[in-house]
Amino acid sequence: MQPTKADVPQDGGEDASGFRQLDVRELSVWFDTPQGPLVAVDRVSFSIRRGEHLGLIGESGSGKSVTALATLGFERGTPGIVSGRIQLDGQDVLPCLDHIYPRGQTQQARIDAKRRLRRPWAREISRRMGDVRGMRIGISFQEPSLMLDPVYTVGRHLHEALVVGIRGGADGGDLRQQSLEWLRRLQLSDPASVLRAYPHQLSGGMCQRVVLAMALASKPGLLILDEPTAALDVTVGSRILLLLRELCDEEGLTLLVISHDLAVVRELVSHVAVMYAGQIIERTHFVPDADGRARLLSRHPYTRALLDSQITETLIAGDGTLPQMSREFVEADRDTAGCRFAARCQTLRSNLDRGYKVPASRCVNEMPALLPPPDTSLGVDAVRCWDPTTEGIDSE
């Protein structure tokens, strides 16, 4: 399942590697299923410069979270990571896969090889990622309560995070004071009581802020946020986003935000990579409108459909009907020879209805590459589409 052309790098060109804090190239993650190998992430490339805030957006099942976890060497199944290169500050942190997967191996041969070498691979990943996880890269997972050990107090969790960040060398009194300071910075009332509490005694919003305090206390240079406001009510979610913006400014953090919620992404990032069926299908960015609000430039029909599905002032003022895609995403969309969005694409259907068979036939039969659009006035950085629409700007 190979694209016809190589995808361009996330930043559109090569640069001095020192400016790239995280550089991911040709990352692929597979899972063995009863129905056969599932390509969860397919040759994804992106990079984040120091101090940059990047959003990775898409529907559930698009591969966002799997991509984020893979950057830290976490795998949810076999064979897991099958190809790619991951560099942090110019240093390779992913073990070489060449000795596991000789060139020309079939998908099943790769799965069998990874299964045989699972333990040594896991040991090598742990060795290389030992000073990365929680130290150079902090992460807040989608379910904050799952990151908290139910038999440990909040204080115990924070102490461990602080010891990682300062590489030891602090006494108990110092750790307690620093823990209290982080809880205050995350605007938790009565931090002394929270420090003594167990996870089950905290609300969802409090757990989220504790997890963020743990991720930030270790002083990482890069913070990965996976659905940072998931399962929170609107008020608490808004407070969390405001806190994150302030903390990013104060700490000078580089940020990777994983979300299906465009409102969350708009608050935290400047650049966006859109994922669909395991691929990045558009790289774009926000621009200010006349009122100073952030608008997302888009030229891919899928990104447009995501934007159109938002509840906006225009929608509320109208008949209140949300535009819908033709059908739900199905795994068969990953196996098509052409564009993976073709079966749901309104632009393709409109072209066919009007008798335009080209580029409709290419959409169905040939995989487009992720390339800068031929017309630079379209504004986006790169798009994977044979017929990128010249319409479309996020209106809210």
C-alpha cells in the first residue's frame, strides 16, 4: 500500500536539524487483526520546531493517538512500529528496524519477525527512551485518571515526576514545596489537601490538572497533549485551555496537541496536520481574520467537512442543521488504491454528477501524494488531493 510519490517533509524542506525539536519521518504502525494486517499509521512525516505548537486533528480512528504514542516508543499491538525514523534534538531515539525487516518482506513476514523479536525490541526501546519519556518529552493522555495509580496520593505522584525532572538531588521538604507550587500554578484550590488526596477523591477536572502538573514538573522541552479537555464540561475545559496557554508562554514549551475538537486546537496551536485513515492529508495553519479570530485555511474536502461540522454562530442563526459526510469511516477506506477519502468525498461526487471524469478517475485509482499545492495563493502548506478546492476558510 505505497503512495505513488514520496511525501514532502512536514516543514516543506530541509533545514538545520538543530531547529527541529521533534522530527518524524516515514513512520508506519501496523496491527495484526483476525481480518489481516491493519495499517494504523501509514508513512507519516512531520516535524516540530522548538517553541512551535502543532495540532494533529482528525476523526476517531484516524491514527492521531497511535502516532503520538509511537513517537515515545509505545505500541498497542503487534507488530507495532514497522518503519520510520524519530529524532529528538537531532538524536535518533527509535532503534533501527533494518535487522528485523529485510527489504522485500511481506506484511505477514514482518508481523512474524516482530513477534519473534518482541522482547529484545522492547528492551532496546526502553533503553533509548529512558531519558526521553517524562524527561525530555512530557505527555498527558486522553484519560487522566488512568495515569494515576489509585494507591498513591497526589503528592507521591508529583514527587516522582519532580525527581525525574531534577534527576534526583532534592530532599522531601523541597519536593513538597515544589509540588504545592505546581498545584497552585494549575489553580487547584487548597493544594495542601489535594496533595494528600487519592485519585478517586478528585473530580475529572482536578485529575486533568494533576496530570498536567506531573507532565510539566519534570521540565520537558516538548509536551504532548492527547485530547486535553476530553470528558470535561465546557467551563472546566475552557479553564484548562487558558491555563495551558499561560503555561506554554511561561515555560517556552514546544507543543503537540492531539484532538478531534477544532475549538481546542484553535486555542493552543498555530499549525495543523490533518489525519485521515492513517495518513496526513493536509498541512495548514491558522490566520487571523478582520476581527482578530483565528481561521484555519483548508483546501482538502475532508478538512472542509470537519470545519463545516462545527457548531457556529452562522449555524445557530440558520436552521440549525449540521452538514454531514455521506457515511461513517470504515476500515475498508484504508485499502483503496486511490484517495482514501474518495468514497466520502462530496467534491468527487459533484464532479461525477457534472460528468467530469478527470480527475475523478485518478481519485479512485491513484493515491495522491502530500505536496504543496501548485497554486501558492491557496495558502495551505501541503495537501493530498488531486482536486484541492479553491474554496473554503474556517469561518469561525
